[in-house]
Amino acid sequence: MTEVQILDKRFREYIPENSVQKRITELADQINNDFEGKEVIFVGVLNGAFIFAADLYRRIDLKSRITFIKLASYAGTSSSGEIRELIGWNEDLKGKSVIIIEDIVDTGITLEHTVDNLIIRNVREISIVTLLLKPAAYKKNIQIDYVGFEIPNDFVVGYGLDYNGEGRNLPSVYALVS
Ligand code: IMP
């Protein structure tokens, strides 16, 4: 088992790179099928989703665009529950089919905030794709259309996800060794 040290914590490989990539191809195939003939705007949620968004978007063959917003709710290894919106929303999204790209949905607070921001922009439809979902932590009723992997309520890093700013460049997903 591959282990890595990030700052003061040890993490163990949890979803290997090849499994992540295989699953992204499956998610892209589903989205390409489901949205065939539609014009789509993908909205990636920074920072965590930047690698997933890049890998997913390269497999999308729809007439589409991608934009990014930046929010933050995490400090350390547990959700602070507070949302700060830092950058975003300069595209005209009115009447468009939007697909939100998330790296991970934990409590769902970030997702709800993003969805609320889209609703007031009068988009036509909102779909959600996330690489990771923690079902035991998820507290919202918003339907998540495409889920890469359901994971336990453990802290993970890698593939865009960080621990105090580090570890985003790991190609696999790693879980905290307790
Ligand atoms: P939520 O608002 O509680 O759903 O948290 C979502 C955000 O918290 C994600 O976009 C991540 O930035 C961060 N996050 C949640 N769980 C983890 C984790 O296990 N590792 C790293 N970041 C996480």
C-alpha cells in the first residue's frame, strides 16, 4: 500500500490513478449521451475541481463551454460550514443548461450555495457531477446526477483535493490514516 506524508499527517492510497481515470471516461460518456444535441456550460468549482474538470472536459464532445467559480468552506480537515465566494459568475447563464463540476460533496453546503447562485441567474437546467461523494455527511436534498465514487466519511487528498493547501498534485486519491 502506498503511503504519503503531507505536513503532519499520513495518507494511504485509496482510489488509484487508473481507477479514477477509468471512472471519468464513464462519467463523460454518460454526460455526452444525456446532453446530446444540447449546448452546455460547465461550471467548475475551484480550487479542488480543477484537475477533475480538466480531465472530464477533455472527454466531452458536446458543443460546450467551461467556466470556473471559486468558493471556500474548509480549513484543515473538517468543514467550517462557512462559505466565502471569492471569484465568479461573469458568464451570461440565462436560459443555459449548466453542469456543475465538483471535486467532492461532503455536507453539501458548498453545492447548495452554488446551486442557489445559479437559480437566481435563471438558468434552464442544472445538473451536477462530482468525483467523490460522502453520503454519510451529505445533509442536503439536491439530487447529484453523476457521482464518480461514494466514499466513507474520511478525509481525503490528491487529485485536486488538498490538506492545508498541499497534496493536490497527487494523481491518486489518498485517505487519512487514523
Ligand atoms: P461541503 O460544503 O461540506 O460539501 O464541502 C465541500 C468542499 O470542502 C469541497 O469542495 C472541498 O473543497 C472540501 N472538502 C470536503 N471534504 C474534503 C476532503 O475529504 N478532503 C479535502 N477537501 C474536502
